[in-house]
Amino acid sequence: MPPRAILSSYRGSVVMSNRPKKSGVLTPQQTVAKSRFLRAVQYAKRQIADAITKAEYQPSPNSRFPSAYSRAMADYLSAPVVHNIDASRYGGAVGDEILIIAIDDFKVTVVHVSIFGANSILPGTKILVTVRDKPGFSVSSRFFMSCCLRLSGFITRMSLPCPRIREVNS
């Protein structure tokens, strides 16, 4: 009869836990999760094989990650999040500010802003923000203008330069 409990080592401590039960057949959700985890393992191995990226992923002493490998895996498994789009200072002119708060557990590498408009007035203007992280995952967030400013011209699709990107470390 196999043992009911197993001993494993975690961060230098020995932990005793119940033996996991295996059903034998994976559900479709388990197959997707397993595949995603295997891709994360492959990504983390590639990152720590390169000395420069391994140094980037090296955790600080107070980090919750014990190694660069585990930090790279966590980076792969979590996509960036757009928390806020503040277009209160946007009046339709090139150079007007749109504040975007985007956070990733490691690093946001690209912020792309597209502006779409249906007519010459600002209400109804759509702002699409796409944020990408180091593994290349991207997430998009939409914002619809509801203020009453007037534009002098017709807004078509444009991509604004983002000269002031501030990195926020949490």
C-alpha cells in the first residue's frame, strides 16, 4: 500500500502533506492549464539560460520569489493589467495627455494607444489601450469619452507617441 503522506522540501523546510489523488484522465480545463504551465517552464528555462535576462529576473532579498526561474515563471503566467485610463486632460490635440496606469508583476514593455472617433465632437471618442509585458502577452482596455469638448477636425485612427512612460514598482 502506498504511503498516505509525503514529505517535501520547500525553501529549506520539510513539509508533510497528504498524498495527492490522481484521477487518471485530465479534463479539458486541466489539459489547457498543464499546457500553459509547460510553456511557462520552457519560457523560464530560456530566460535563465541567458545571463542578461537571468540578471533581470533575479529577485531582491525580500522578494516572494526564491529564484530567477520562479520569477520568470510567474511573469509568464500573469498578464499585465490596465487599472485606469484618465483622459480628463485629453482635448483632441496631438500632445494632449492621457494617463494610463498599467501594471505587470515584472515589467510593462509596450503601451500602445489608438484613438477612434465617429464625428467632430469629443463625446463618443473611443480610446483603445494595448499593454504588453516581457513574455509578449498583451491585454487591451477600452475607454469611451463622455465629456463635452469640441474638436476642430475629424478624428480618425491615430497612434500617439508616449514620451513619458513612468514605471510604477509595487
